Amino acid sequence: MPQRRQRARRPNARRASGRVVTATEAAKNFGTIVDRVREERAVYVVERSGKPVAQIGPVETKVFTLRDLADLLASTPKAVEKGIAFFQWAKVPKNRWAL
């Protein structure tokens, strides 16, 4: 009987670092994974049937300062004027039931 040739598996560099997990492993150890992401800022790739389907990682925090707000307002003066005009326009009619 002829022997079937087995396909050689390519080593996955990400798997060697321990940052790739199967969907089942992620479900069973979700709390631990979240703790590592929070404490070590680790990034995990979740695979299903050997294909990456999701990534679990830390959320990027963006800081928006008052200086950023001032720059934004200075860059769009017409939009601010239109917004102010819109809110000044809204008036309650004397007869609430008449439009």
C-alpha cells in the first residue's frame, strides 16, 4: 500500500509568541486573555479552522485637549456660525397647536 505524503506544516511565528489562540481557547480563557490585554497590552489573534477571524487588543485612548478644540473651531468658523444660527432660530410658536 503506498504511503500518503503528509503536508509539512509551516511554523507560524505568531503562534510561537503565544499570541494566537483558537476560538475555543479564547472562549474558555476569555477572562485571562482580557487581563493580559489590560495589564501587558498584549494583542491576541483568534483563529477558527486555522484562519484568523478576530483580534483582541487594548483600546487606543485618544486625548482631545482644549487646544485641539480651539484649533477645530478656528478651522471651521462657518459651521459654528450655522450651528449658533440654528439654535437661535428654534422658537416656540404662541399657539402650540398651530404650526
